[in-house]
Amino acid sequence: MNIRNSRILVLGGWGLVGSAVCKKLLEYEPSFLAVTSLRKAEVEESILELDPYRRNCEIVVDWGDIFVTSDLKDMSRVEILNDPLTRRRFIDGIFEKPTDERLKSFFLHSVITKHRPDIIVDCVNSATGLAYQDTYTAYYEVRDLMDALDQGHTFNDIRDRVERLASTISVPQLIRHLQVLNHACRLGKVRMYVKIGTTGTGGMGLNIPYTHSEDKPSGQLLSKSSLAGAHSLLLFLMGRTPGSPHVKEIKPAAVIAWKKIGYGEIRRAGKPLPLFDCDPSASVPLGSVFRRVESACGESKGRNLEAVYIDTGENGIFSTEEFFTITAADQMEFVTPEEIANSVVAEIEGGNSGFDVVGALDSVVMGPTYRAGILRQHALNEMVRLERECGERSIAFEMLGPPHLSKLLYEAFLIWLAFPRVLDFTKLTVEECSKSLENVIRAKESLRSTIISIGIPILLPDGKRILRGPEVKIPSYAGSNEFAVTDENLNEWAKKGWIDLRPSNMRLWQERIETHLKFDDVLRREDNSSGYPWSTRFEGEDDRHFVGKIVTRIFIDEENGGRIKA
């Protein structure tokens, strides 16, 4: 697409790559550029840095943590977790159902829907941010707690430690992030989303010598790579979702450098490193127990460490010899942020940088084949032959899921049983239709038994009684075996996974059948080309696969559940 006169949002625009991306994009004269970063001071610095490049572009800024809700966006993760109330809100935001209201509560969602960009370039190193929450330390704290409880000790902070462990589990956070992103992009009509990803190891393998613990490689580092890979697959899925933006990912496989070279105070995690000394005359005997942290050791020099450094952005600052080592041949080596920015612009403008991971996955995954297409009909023919031989129709087992699929298949099958001439179903009152399907359920014990045995209850026409087995799939487990029976809950359960014989659902099925069959009839008369949807064509009252065809249409037309790439 054309960058000129477009609206652009750059997430993480203050960082090493984000800054280079913003400068490159401004060369193409967008009309609007929104820049976000974690802290207010960072975006204020970005405004000053980008001002010479702005031309006629309007530049605005936002700041905060894009992985949390708007009310928590200016709090550090430590602050959030130290307060029981904010910690619980944070955890609920990750694990509870992704309702529209919950997704809209996230800061990322508000930024996207407020600025309504045509293009989003996401330069936030998501894998690092989510993986470095230190799940392993939280696990050790809970493990020690469990060991102590086994020995009869009691503690007042059990909930605190368990919640802290839950708050560091990164995969649910990544999933929620993608849910928020996709929801906001669809609502905001975003046309293109470009992610700057990572390999987690600077392109090196499991033998990487640069690690974060005594393990090689560390679990924390592998968590980062795992999330980076999971993120790529989620973006791959997002790119195959109707209504979502075009999705691309550039994944550097080297150290990215550099932003600045200078001399000054050395900081670690944003904090200066104080200088200490230990005179040989005050050497500390090892003894039998060694403590990793011992505040009494070392004499403060009253100043902080200062040295020559190179700023590599997200990877931090390196000394001269550290930079020499990590960028040497056969080590991580490095790539410049300007080269990444050039690739981003090439992909947005419709070029082929050769570095789009999502496009690469599209081209190498093994999709449907011609042979399988031919064999499909043979498999269906054999299954139909066995159905006739056994005298039983095979409708649903509730293994493919969700229960919504089994519900629709069985409802369509009940209609087909009660009305072999399916259009007759649309000519009766909804009350008569409900009664007819109830009669089928009452008359066919084997069918009824199968339905309730797979966990699908049957809601009778009065809406007050059900037929059910010992376990149902909907409502799903949410920490309790008991749920309030309200009109709202009942309607939700019936929609998601109960066979619903109420007149209101009969009206919905009448509309579906009229829409699909009449559309099919008109289209069949006007179009017999290869563009006609032959696979779901209704063949009349003898159509053995009416059930599967109508449910396929529902998934594609009503629920936007169609496949868009072969």
C-alpha cells in the first residue's frame, strides 16, 4: 500500500529499531504518525528526535505498557504485583474470557482505536518482555512453600506466591495480547500490521554462549525463543483470518546495533552500577556456606561505574570488548536498524524484502492437495455405505469441537429427519417446528442417547426443562461446578452447545434455510462456472449431506469462519 498520506502507528517508536523505522517512514510523507513507548520521557525524546524529519506530518505520542489494561499502563510490573488488588486485576485480564468489554479495557486496544491507523509497525520486543518475568524464580518460591507445607509449616502468603507464579506464565499473556491486537485492528479498520520479531538468540543455536544463568542455554533464554516462535505462528493465523489486516513479520537473526557510542555512567536495568572495592587485606573466607547476596561485603567507592560503551537498544549497552566478541564472525554478528527499517518500508509498499516470516510460512506450509480432494469423495462414499449397512447415521462425536459444531449438526439433522423436504420446515409456525423436532427426540431413543452421551444437553421447547447425561460440555469449567441459571446464561449456553428446541431457535433455522436454499437456487440458475460453490450445493430432498452442507455455510457466512488461503 502507499505510505504517502496514510495514518501510521509505531509501537515502541523510541527504541533502537522503532526510531529508525519512524525516520524512514517520514521520508514517504505520511499524514499522521503516532509513536508509543513505555515511558513519557521516552516519547518526549522521540518527538524532539523526529522533529527535523516530520515535514508536514502530524506526530502525536502515547505512553504506557501495551500488555496491560489502561488503568495499569503507567505502573511497573513490580508495582502491579506488589499490590494484591492490582495483581488480581492483572491476572484476571490474562485468564478470564476475552469478552469485548475485557479486550477493550487494554491500553493497546485504546491506542489503536483512538488513532485508527492504516498501518501499524510493532517494534516492541514482546518475547523479551513476556519471557523475562522470571517464571523460574516464581516457581522456586512456590516449590519451597510446598516443601515447607509438607513438613507441617503454615504460611500467610500462600495466595501471594501462587498469584505471583500465575502472573509470570507467559503464553496466556501472549495469547491475550494477540486477541486484543486482532480485535482492535478489526474494529479500527487497520489495513497492514508489520511486526519486528526476534529469534531470541541473535540467530545462534542451542550452543549460544551468551546466556542468563549457569545453564547453557538458560531456561529464561529458551522461554524468549519459544515465545518468539509462538508469536510468529499466532501472526500467521491472524494473517489467515478474514477481516484482519495484512500481516507481516521481520525477524532479525543477529544483534541489532547501534543507537549511540559514548562514555558515561553504566546502567543495568535502568539503574547505575555502584562501585565497590574489596581490599586484599579484607578478603572474605569461604567457610562452609556461601551466600550469593551479602550486603556487608565490599566497600562502597561512593560513585558509579563509568566507561566507554555502545548502546544496542533492547540488548543493552556493551563494552568495547563485549561488542567485539558478540559481533565477531561465527558469533551473533549484527544487523543495523536502518536495514530493518528498509525492509519494513519495502514490505508495506508492496515490495518483496525477502525477510517476511509470515509470507515465508505461507509458502512452505503444506496445504490441501489435489489427491486428497479426489479421495475425499471416496471416503464419504464408504462412510455412507457403512451407515446404510449399520442402519445408523454418524453425525457428531464432540471430539472435533467446539460443542457449537455438534449442536448445529444435530439440530440440522433433526430438521432433516422431521422434514425430508427441508423447505417444508419454513412453511410451518415456529411452535409447530419445535413440536415436530421434539417428537423426533421422543421417538428415537438411540439418537437421543447418543446426543446426551457426548455431552450435548437438549433444551425442550418450553425452555424450562432439559434432557441431559451425567456431564455436559457447556458451560465449560471455570473454577466451579455450579452456575446460576439466568436468562442470559441460558441463552449463551443454548447458543454455544445445547440443542435448542425453543421456537426462537426454530425461527433462526427457518431464516437460515430460506437464505441458503433460495440463494443456492438462484445462483444455480445464473452461474454454473467454476466460481459457483459446488461443494455446498443443495441437491434436494435426497441430499445425503444436507447437514454438513448447511453447517459449513453457517460457519462461513454467519460466523466468518471461512478459510481464505489454500
